[in-house]
Amino acid sequence: MRIFTHSTLLALGATFILPAPLLLASAGTPAPIPSSPPTPYWTVGRNDAVITARDTQSKVWADVLHGSIGETYYPNINVADSRDIEFVVVHNGHATPVSEMSHHYSLVNDKALAVRVVNTPASKAYVLQETFFTNPHTSALVMEFHRHILTGVTSDYQLYLFSNPHLDNLGTGNSGYAAVVQGHPVLIAENGSVSSAVASSPAFTQTSTGYMGSTDGLTQAQGNIGQIVPLAGSAATFTGVVAVGYGSSPSQATSAATATLGSASAVASGTLPAASVPTTALLGQFIAQWHQYLAPLYRPHDLTPQLRREYWLALMTIKAAEDKTDIGAMAASLTTPWGEDEPATSASVTGYHMTWVRDAYQMASALLAAGDKRTASQILHWFFTTDQYPNGNSPKILMPTAPLFGQVRNSTKMDFR
């Protein structure tokens, strides 16, 4: 691991690269693209958890792996928008990303896809707890954090958030910059038809956007970008919340993020309540929606408590793979297998977050067995009305936004003729 200084963030390990230096400029201006920018890739396909709200108003999904957020998806299951969103703790000049810590996972509630992660570094000098879920009423990811310092001087610690946007299925062509919304700093990124906005409570005091693998200090960049912000908190126990909003425009994404934290006016005026307050109600509603979905389903009585928890988790994970616009379209998996070797350089879907007849059949069968006849019927209806040729054949793969990727319809699945 390399040394971190106040003005410079360098490579952390072999693959974790951040832009440098971290500056707050009065005006952002585009900088020349590096002559040899590194090729962007997706992340690994092994996920520890998947989170999404049950309500279809919230059209965002997120993978959790290595204690942090990996790929996110918006506005459909086949559109990936991120490679990495991760906290970084700096202690005495040494930076440790969450992915290099040990992790303990748990569900906030056995019947909801809200995930709590307790991260501990090798030094055991501090603990960083995260709670991940999505706003059930808009397209925003919620990342609550709680850092507790166990040893050392609190002023020797700094907490940062790093984001590597891969918007609209692309790691290239992303534009990033900082904006001030009614006095509240927000990190913006946009590419194609998708935009993201990152805001926090407490509010950011500095922001930076730079090219991945480059040491140029930037406030505005376009390409394979990384965005990083310090999270202000000098107490031994520091609690806050980060909201990552998504939308079809920067303003829509910003609205999703700020609405998740509280009203924009409350944020700007400094009257926003303690960081845990704005999202406490949202978490309760998030949990309640999943409870409502599971309530009428079959309840096995002959399982151990652990197997019963796994049963509910399996049903929620299957249901979470359903698109929220094209109801009945099921992603085979919200992942990009071998993504670390899969370049994110073309606007196409390279992972398993597409719809296969074979996989959807298995999902529908499992949900039907559990008593979810409605979703099983919607899956069948979607295939009959969307995923079938006039001669009765079915394409091998199909996306909810099929016109964008119509080429996949050229092949048929031999075992479903």
C-alpha cells in the first residue's frame, strides 16, 4: 500500500486507483484526456448481496461485494452504471479501502434486502459499519456509515468516498464534475441517457473528479473517471449518510439524491436533521414493502431458523431480479461474470443481467411453488408477448430495452422451440 498525503491519492494495491490531487477549485474546466488512458473493466461476478426496493418507483439495483457497492443498475436490469462505490479510511497517511478490510454481513431484517456490513482493518484500530438499501420512492442508493475509532488520535483519521461511474453500460465517455445545488455540493456524472449524483449528510466540503490512473488534479473530466470526496467528521464516532441518485438527466439524478437526504432547502440551510434521521423512515418503509410482498407466500414450518431465513432471502433475491418497467422480465443474474477481464468499452450488455428463457422458467417455478402466482404469470405473459417469434421460437437472450440491443434476437434457444 502506498502513502497518502493531503493533496494526493495514489494507487491502493494493484487495482484500486484514485485521481489526484484532491482540490476544490472555484470553476471546473475540462482537461486533456490522458494520452494512454487505462482500459475500464467491470467488477468481479461474485456478489455477497443484491439490494433493491420492492416498489417499482425505485428503478435502481446494487450489488454488494468486498464490503462495498459494485455494479449498480438503472433504469433497467440490463443497464449497469457503476464499477465501484467505496469508502476509504486514511490513518496516519495510509489509505485502506473497505475492500481490503475483513467483512461481516447481516440483513437489517430477515425479510428485507437491506444489508449491514461491519468492516474491520487488519490493525483493528477502528470499525466502519455500513447499511445499504435503496430509497423505495425514487431511484437512489442509500449508504449509511458509522465509523468508530478504537485506538489513536481522531485527527489522524480521515474518511473518503470513492466512485467509479460506468454509466449507461460504459466505462468510457463519462463526464464528471461538481455542482452546487442551493449551497449543497453534489458530485455529478453523466453518460448517454443516464446521470448520477452523489450527495451526503454531513455535506461534502471538497470534491474531485479525475481520470482513472492519472495523477492530474481535475474538477471536470470526461472518459474513464473516478470521483472522490472527503467526509467531514473529527469525532471518535462519526455517523453520516451518502445518497447516490440516478436519473435521465443531471437534475433528475440530483433531485433523487437530495430528496433521499431531505429537502434541498433544508440541506442548504443547515437545518437537515442528524444523518441517521432522514433515512430512518425510508429504511422502515423499505422493510415494510418487502414484508408486504412475503406476507401471503408459503411459510415452511419444518425448517430450522437458519434455513427459514435462507428461504426468505432466496425468494427476495429471485424477485429482485425482475425489471421494474418491463414487468415479468427477469435478469438471469445481476452480475458480470469475469467482469474484471471484461472491458467496459462498448455500449452492450456483457454480463448475465439479461433475460434467458431457461433461467426465467426456473425462477417462475420457484416463485410459483412459494405461492407467488402473480409474478409467475407475469413472467409467462412477458415471454409470450415480448420474447417469442411468430413461428413459436424464443430468442436465446433478450433485454427489457430490446430495441437498444436487438442483435441478440438473431439466435434462438434450441431447447425451447
